[in-house]
Amino acid sequence: MTTQHAIDWPERYLPGTGDTFVSNEVIVQGVTASRAWRFLVDTSTWESYYDNVADLSFPDGDGPEPADGVRFAFGTFGFPPLDARVVEFLHQPGVQHVEPDLPGGRTRILTQESQFGKPAADLAGQTPNPMLNGHQAWLDGLVRAARGQVAG
């Protein structure tokens, strides 16, 4: 039996307590966790496989890999660049987003997001949900990139 990890949420952002929550995952063969992780954490590759991110910058000169406390900005879902800060970054597959390699040459990639605010609530109220679909596009692009099917 294989146990799959879950995201350890800060109390304030527990799924279902904010204005929106989305969860997407894929389990794929032929992509190692370390290869998927490389494309997930190297923000300089994001625009090569995901067309819903733009104008990525690190105002304090950090990056391209996130780390605890790092501030960055990026445009997404038609919004001008949004300011963001990494609250907790655990650089090890299996803790956040990428499951360690599973039996049979499989890898599980999970993304979940919990947000507060009117823009988040507006997105959550749309059908189909743009954030849910956007995250699926991100995962699909990440898998293509990890398979070497896009530049990066």
C-alpha cells in the first residue's frame, strides 16, 4: 500500500475557510519527481510551459528559485502583477506539490491554493472556474516540460 502526502496548511488558509480553494493533481508515468520539481521551482521556466503567468519579477533581487521570505510579483488571470511572499518553502519532493516517485515509474503532482479577497471570490464564482482550469493547465504544462516536450 502506498500513502500519498497532503499539504500541511497554515491555520488561516485551511481549505474551505477562504474565498476560494482549488485542488488539482495528476499522476503520470515516465516523469521523475526530481525532474518535475526542477520545473516547478525554477520560476525562469514557468512562461515556457504555462501561458497564464507573465511579468515575473523578484523586487529584492532574489530568485529564480523561491525560498522562505522571498518576495516576488507576477501577472496571472488577467491581473496586473500581484505582489507575493513565500511564507514557507520546503524544498523536498513529497512535502509540497510533488510526491516522491511512486511504484511503476509514476509521480504524483498536486497543486492546491487557498485565497482571500474579492478577486479570489469573483474567480470562484465563475463557471467554469478559471483558477481550477488554470491550475490544470499549469500541471499539464509542467508534465510536458518535465518530459522534454517544451523548452526549459
